Amino acid sequence: MDNPPADLVAELRAALSGPARFDPGTRALYATDASNYRQVPTGVVFPRDEDDVAATVDIARHHGVPITTRGAGTSIAGNAIGTGLVLDFARHLNRIVDIDADRRLARVQPGVVLDSLRSAVAGHGLTFGPDPSTHSRCTLGGMIGNNSCGTHSVAWGKTVDNVHSLDVLLSDGTRLEVGATSPEQLDALCARGDRVGRLHQDLRALRDDVADLVRRSFPDLARRVSGYNLDQLLPENGFHLARALVGTEGSCAVVLGATVELVPSPPARALTVLGFPDTYAAADEVPRLRGLGALAIEGLSSELVDVVRLRNPASPALPLLPGGRSWLLVESGGADRGEAEAAADAIVSAMGERAESVVHTDPARIAALWKIREEGSGYSTRMAGSERWSGWEDAAVPPEQLGSYLREFDALLARFGRRGVTYGHYGDGCIHVRIDFDLLSGPGTAEYRSFLEAAADLVVAHGGSVSGEHGDGQARSALLSRMYPPEVIRAFERFKAAFDPHGLLNPGQIVHPRPVDADVRPLVAPARIPTRTTLALHADSGDLAAATRRCVGMGKCLNTTGGVMCPSYRATREEMHSTRGRAHLLFEMLAGRVVQRGWRSPEVREALDLCLSCKGCKSDCPVDVDMATYKAEFLHQHYRHRLRPAAHYSMGFLPLWLKLGQHAPQLVNRVLSGPLAPALKRLGGIDARRAVPQLAPRTLQAWWSERGPRDGTTARVVLFPDTFTNHFDPHIGRDAVAALEALGHAVEIPRRPVCCGLTWHSTGQLGTARRAVRRTARALRPLLDRGLPVIGLEPSCTAFLRNDALELAPDDLDVAALAAATRTFAEWVEPTRERWQQPARDRRALVQVHCHQHADLGFTADQATLDATGTRAQVLDAGCCGLAGNFGFERGHHDVSIACAEQGLLPAVRAADPGTDVVADGFSCRTQLRQTAGIEPVHLATLVARTLDRTRR
């Protein structure tokens, strides 16, 4: 790997107020976006203000170093990567400068996230019309660069249709505001003798030379995104220079700010779901729907729905679909629900018997259906056991041609022996598809190029555009010559040269393109070290390389609200602390070119250090990236035959220390809270600000040995005495016993020590963890052979027994039997609720769902059980509590741990009414709440025991 020029590094760091990074880890993180391509940058700049941008451009020009601008890095075509300097606008230049609701305008910096703008203007009844599926993290600058569209383009158009003016910086340092230009203004600008004058002279001459050519050659298509918007220079379009720059992918000017146009957002929505026998039938009916005032017309394929059914059988969206094997989601709006429903009824009437139909007006149901569509690119990446790739991602044809195009496109796939699932923006004729290309070999990549060329010819034959949403980038720029005549390609070159004569800005995009089969990431950066893992990694056949390729870069882990993924990113806003960033670093670690030293890589260790192992990504990531598992594997390999951090011994071996401490718990508590505590914490790698939880005076198992079992009238069950319940919170175990016995069960608790091995696993001590879970499985096997279920109280341990243990000991039949027998407390109790459920009472509760339960176990049974207790429960969507087992105790993690809790959990607890219970089944969650909020949370088992006690009185 070449090192960045020392003088360039020194000049940038001296001139900028924001960071400029040239370390291998940062360069690896920004070597790819959401595309198939990889280009390692010289460095990455995080400008704090416009002066930083201007200084960077000036220094880069002096050194002849190209510049690529970047927002969220979700570009599918390779638009946001380059070998020079990458400018990340999302970190600091993310301010909404002004909102003029009366004129329906907003002034934004390029790093503003779309959802932030939409939230800010929602109170005025307005929105920004374009809304790609990445709306929760994509930036306005990126949308302007790619001319993004989204679900509602049939109503509100592309980004180009919603830009009023731009504040731009040219590669020579000239800064100007551009927008619509009247003939008089254009004459005045051309009369200037400076750089601005020469720019307008060149563009006016270009317009005059190619106006008729543009009118003849540009397809009459709402979703024409490919190429430069030369049509915006035409007199009939007002010589709109801002809109001409939309979609230039940062290759002509650097956008410093934008004034965008807002549209009224109908307050009421209805979603008509139309079911058809196949995709072609659905596509054929799109023209009939376009004249009915729909806000959105989106297509779903049966294959996409099938993968949702496989991944999440309990998905609330599945029962909402009418019969069929292909569906159109048609959204209508109105001033109120009645108006929206009337519009939906008109759609149903227009379709008549051509489709099965159902209309939804409940916002939760509508959101569930849109979720399938929005996460389609992730869902379709891994299907039928194959890796599927972007590349031919978003071509568009006139809607009248959609059915014909899809039939011929499927025939093209068959001719190449490829599979792909089509879905997308049917209302505008724009189709998304992920295809099982072979991008791991030279012949496969050559075939990839051949397919793209044939597909481009097909879409052009139907009057379409090779890109209908995400821009051209490296994936499609070389195909523009198949879409446009040579004269138009030369006009594109003149357009770029007018702005950027020396080719400094994002070279290789749109004009003078790089080949579509160059820089293909898996081919140019294959793994150089063994990729077989100690853990089974069943989903990827034990291959970490395949696991890292799961991440397609769409960046759902960059969301800052909703779900669990990714708490460390939400706390730091650093790319390396996102699931995507970690996956990319692991990929580069295996490749060994930028991130070197293999499993000993300090860059990967640093990135994974703040991974909470919460498993949020395992469920929230559309492609099932499981970073907690990858971290366990990395730590195992990284510290193999080496001295480990102190916390791995103090907290990784926690079950052993607690076993010793149970003989003198009061003494242990005095020592760990007394004068020796600071020294002991330092020795154990524990943060000084953390209090060590107090041991209970008597363990659950000790209580059980004295108390013994009771006869039952129904099933016999095993209550698993996990380490945390047994030693810290045995009262929860006693409540669980009381509840189970009240339901007629005969309870058994193992008298000898048992442990799932979680603490060793999370610290990467996989050999010890495997021995622990195997020993436990052998000890419980006689009970399992009698058909007894094993009921867990601690979500992390229950999830471990049911899932992680199978990755750790895949061939152990005892472990498999234990996994199959393991149930959560709620799963066992919920079916009995009709015998004891109570009417809703005034008692209220906040519920913090443990992250591992969110990821592996689900909350459906828990919700039903909570309802049966009569508790009015509010389940928080507050993300991870931040303690996450050993994470929040480790030295160096305290600030991030607290920041995670402050994102949602602690504010919700503070805002709760007095007397509100806080339900937290996880020991980590309870400990975080005890230490930060000063409250005593309750376990679901305690609530059930209280309820059953009341019913017996």
C-alpha cells in the first residue's frame, strides 16, 4: 500500500480546522460505498465549514490529487469512491440553515440527512418529495449528486425537479450561486470577464450547439437519470444551472449548500395493495394507475415476500397482502382519512376484477408493508443460497413498456444463466434487481460486463435509461455510449470541461469512464489469509470472507433512531463504529493490502473494541450481518497464545470468580466496595466509575437446595440458574419458581453449577466457552431425555443456549438437545394466560427489551404475557441500554456506555410518571438502570408471580 505524500498530509492538517485522516483504517473504511467497487483513497477529510472545503480543494489542485465528495456512502454505482481525497460532508456540514415555509423552501448544508429535513418541515405540513429507501441516513448532498428519486417520484419527481438553487465551489476555487437564469441575466453573466463569465459563455455556446440534438436524443422519460442534465440548459427550462448540476455525481462542482423546494404532504394516507398472478400482469396494469393521482406505485415480487416469510414468519406485513404472486402498493393521500380512502376506492374501482385488492389506512400496517419494500435491496442480496449483487440495479423504461421489458429482461437473465428478483418503482418504470453474478473470478467478471452491455441495449430498445435513480458511477458510465449518440457524449465532455477543465473532481464518472469490470471489490481484494473460522458460522459455511461480503453498504446501521443497531455508532457517529464500517474493515483485514497484520490488526481491534456485542445487527440488518459473532471470532484469533486484556480475565471468568465468592458474599461485597476497590478495578480492567454489583447473601441454587422441589399437577420443567440470576438476583428465580408452581408445574433447578459460557464467548475465549456449554449440556442431558423443557430467565443466556451454542459446538448432540429444549419464561407461561389474565389496571410500566432478546428470541410471547398481568406496558424503542454485559464495565467504555443509555432509555425513565414500573429482564439492563437512574427494575417473572398471587387471594 502506497503511503500518502507527506507534504500533502502536512499542508492539509495545517490548513484545516476539521480532521484529515490518512491512516490505513480510515482509508479502508472509505474504499467502498454500497457498490461492487473498491478504490482506496489517499485520505479522508471531514470539513467543519466551507473554508475547510475551499482549503482542501486548493491544496488538492496544487498537488494534482482528485477529489470525491461523499454523504452517507450509500451510492450503489460506485459514485462515492475515488483514489484521491474523499470529503465526508455528513460529519459536520449537516445543518439546516433556514426554512421558509411560506415560499416552501429550505436552505441546507450538503450533509443534512433527508429524514432530518423532513422532520423539521413536517410541522408546516411540508416534505421534501424525493424519498429513496435510505431516507433515514442519505444526505441531501448525495441526493443532489446522484439525482435520487424514491417511492413518491410519481407525485413529486426526482431531486432535479425539487432543487431551487445551489452554492457551489469549482475546482479552481471559484464560488458561485447558481439557479434558474433569465436571458437578461445570462447575457450579463456572459459579459463578465472573470471565471464566472467564461463558465457561462462556454455553457451558452454548448446549449446553442446541441439544443436540437438534446431534444432529439434524450429519452422522454420521467426517470432519465443517466448522463448530464443538458436539457436543463435549454430555454424552455430556464437555463437552470443548479438543476443541470444535479446528477453530476460531484464531477463538475463541489456543492456547499442547496436551497430545495418543498411540497405539501397530505396528512392522511391510504395504501391500496393489489395482488396479481405474476410480475408481468402487475407491470401491465401500471399505465391504468398513473392517471389516478397516486402518490406512489411500487412493485413487490413473490420472491421478495417469500424471503421475508422465511426470515420473519411473524412479520406483521404478511397477513396484510391479498392473494397473488406479485403485488402493487399504491399510496393515495388526502386532507383527512375519508379523502384518502375515497382516492383508494377509486383505484380499486379502476382495477375491477384485474386484481385482488385490500385497502389499509392504519399507519402501523402501512409502515409494515413499506418496510418490506424499503429493505428489498438487503433482503434480495442473499437468496436461495447465493450471493447477489448490484450493478444492473435501477434501469428505467417508460411505464407503458414495463411489462414488455420485464419479460425480455427475465429472458436475458435465463440466457446468461443468472437469477434476480425484480421489484421497485413500477409507477415510473424503474426496476431494482440484485443478480447472482460471479464477481469472485476473472471469467465471472467478464461475463458481468457482457451482461451489463446486453441489458443496456435492451433498456435502450425500450426507450429507457440505464440509470433511473442511483446515477451512473462506475457501474454504468461506460454504458452511456450505448444509450446516447457520440455527439451527446462529446457534449457531456464539454459540459464537464466547462466546470472542471483539469478533471480534478471525481474523475471516471459519466465522462472518460473507468471500465465497468475494473476495480470489482471481491476480485481485486481477495482474501490472503485463511478465512475458515473456529465458530461454525452456519449462515456462511464457516467462511468469514463470505460473511464480510454480506454487508452491501446500504448503511441501515447509520440510523440514529429506531431498533437497536448500531449503539456505538449512535454514540460516536464514527464510520468505524458502525456495523458497515466493521464489516468493511474485516474484509480489508482478510485482503491484507491496506489493513495489514491479519488477525493481529490494530485497526480492526480498535473498531471492534466499541462493539457492544448487542446483536442488534443480527436482526436489524437486512442482510443479517452478525457482528457480535464476528467479534468473538476476531478476539479469539487476535489473542491466541497472547496475554489478554485484564477485563477478559476478570469478567470473562466471572462464573468462576462468583463460584468462589458465593462462600463469603458479604466479605466479597465489603472488599469490592471498600478502600481496595479502586486498586482491584484497575487490576481487573474495570472502569473506576463503575460500582461492582453486590452478590446476593444466598444464591438461587443454595436456596433451592434448602427448599427443594414441590409436586406439580402438570408438566415438569427445569429452571436454568444462569450466573447472573443465581448470584446477583436470586429473588427473580424465586419469583419464577412461585409462578411456575402456581401454574401447577413441578420445578427442578440443577444443584450442580451450570453455565452457558457466554462471558468467555463474548471475550473471545472460545475454547473455554465451548467446554463450559458442553459440560452444562451433559449435566442436563438426563433431564432433557425425559422431555423436560429448560426455562431461561436471563435473555442473554437463553439466547446463547438456543443459538450461539450451536455455532460454538455444532457437532455436539447434547448441546443440540439443550438448544432445542430451551424456552424463555414468557414462551412457557404465555399459553396459560387465559387461566389467570387480569383486566387492564392503572399500573403502568416501561419495558426495556434486552438486545439479545430483540435479536434472537422475539418479544411476542412477552408482550402477551405482560398484557395478561393487566399492566399497561409501553415497550421502549430506545436501543441498547449501553451496559451490554462486560462492555460497560471495561475501562475506556464508560462514556460510550452512558451515551447509549442517554439515547432513549434514561430520558424515558426520567419522564415516566411516579410509580411506573420499569421491566427489564436482562441483568445488564437492570444494572445500568440501578447505577444511572437509581431505580429497581422488575423482571417479567416477578410481575407474573404477583399477578398469580393476587388471583389466589
